[in-house]
Amino acid sequence: MKIFKHIADLWSLVVGLLITGKYFFCKKPTVYYPRQVIEPERTRDFRGPIELVGTDADPRLPRCIGCMLCVQACPNNCIRIEKAKPAKPTPEEIQAMKEAAERGEKAGRAAASGASKVPAVWDYDYSLCCLCGACVETCPVKSIAFSHEIYLASQNREDFHLDLLARLRRKGGQLCSGCPNSDSQGRQPGQAGTKQAAAQTARDERATGKNNAEARG
């Protein structure tokens, strides 16, 4: 009886080897990273870290209106937004408010000259993000989307603290190199050379530059 048991065990081994041999000669679904990389067309369905979506008129400027709904929806508190401070009233606006006060009307600034809807700070901690998509679904102006970055890796946790405004300016600058009031990097005046943007650039290069360099090698 033992010999039949050994034959049965041997047959299960043969079946396993046949399955292994079948897929051994098939085309591999994986790549040998970093010597090989996946084509961008195959990463379109990948959910990477979130990114801001630029406006149609200027892809360097986010669609974000500073409503803070994404901050409230995020279960891990990985989003931090600071609204831009309202610009100082111009002499014409001051004069218009005085005239309105003299007429007995409510002396308020014009809606167009109020606080800017463009946020001043849009920070994102990818190390805390669970990629649930709550912020993407909540945004009323579709200003947040999943990126397709699959090679974001680092041994430094700080590299995953991302300034999405700076990333959008760099990405939008590549799409809008001919836009007015921009430098060679696609950044607007007053934004090129800021310490925050420079620090974020360094973190991005550490997180992705090494992988790309190894892949080319």
C-alpha cells in the first residue's frame, strides 16, 4: 500500500512541475528593475500619490478653490492647506469704499478683489496616505487626481512630504513653456528660487532620480 502512496505523491510533484514548466517559457509579466522599466502606457490605471490638476488656461495654477473639503474628508490627516492672504486694497478700491460709505451703502471690497481662491500652501504627506480616494471624490472642482508615479521610493521618510503646488508648477511648466510671466522652469515670478520649492525639488530628485539613473544604466 505504501508504494501506491509514493506513486500518488510523485504524481502530484509531476503535476506541479508541469505547471511550473508551462509558465517558465511564457512571457514574464514582471520586469527586472532597475535594468528594465514599465512603459508609461501600462501605468495609466496605477494609483500613485495624489497630485493637483492645473487650470485649462494655465496648467501651472491649480483648480483648487481652498474649500478645505479634502482636508475634512481625509481619514489620515495627510493634507495641509493654507489659504492665500487677501491682497491689500488698491487706492482705487479704498476710494470706492469711502464713496460707498458716504452714500450709506455697505463699504466692502469688490468680489474680484477679495481673498484669492488659490491656496498658498498645499502639502501632502504620502507616508500617511492610504490612497482611499476620498479627497479625489470630494473635490467639487476636480482639482485632485491620482498620479501614475510607480518609482517613488526612498529610505528617508521626509522625501514623502510633498509640496504639490511646487510639483504642479514644474509639471505645468513642461506643458506651458510658452506661457507669459514664467522662467525656463515654468515657474512664476516670486516662486523661482524659494527655499520651499528648492527643498521639494531636492526631495523629488532623491526619491525618483536614483531609480531613473539606475534604470538607464
